[in-house]
Amino acid sequence: MHRWSGANSFFMFSHRDHLAMGSGGHFGLWLDAELLHGTSGPSATFGNECLSRQPNHVNDGSIPAVGEFRCEVLEVWGMEHSAITRRAHEKHLLGLR
């Protein structure tokens, strides 16, 4: 687990052809549009090293290692703002906190 380093606010970025988390150097985690292939490298956002088991190149330490991987399992959570608002309203009506 890598917590926010405070270096920047590049938590998540999505585009029609990829999804990425963390930045500042490299994406900490990057997945393609099919959510099948990805890369990982050191990101300033989370202060992480490469999260892939095997970086795709060996270097002398002057270039941070970036690794490639094939995604086998992915769990994604999401919630619409309207669902959050509705649930808060329901809890308020029921007197729940």
C-alpha cells in the first residue's frame, strides 16, 4: 500500500484509451482501454517504486525501472453522485447517522 506523498494531486486520470493512477515521473499504474495490459513505474504522487514484479529493462539506477504486465484480475468500484446523495437522504429520513 502506498499512501499519498503530498508531492502532487495526480491521483487518477482516465481517457478513452487508458486509465492511470499517480504521476510525476511515471504513472504508478497504467492500464490500456481493454484493462488487459499495463505498466507501472515510480510515481511522485504515491512515492512508489515499480509495482510490476519484473521491470522491462535493467538499468544502472539513473533511469527508474518501469515494468509491463498483463492484468489477470481487476476489481473496480464506482458510485454515482446521485446514489450517494440518495443514500444520505434515506439515512436522514430514518434518523440514522
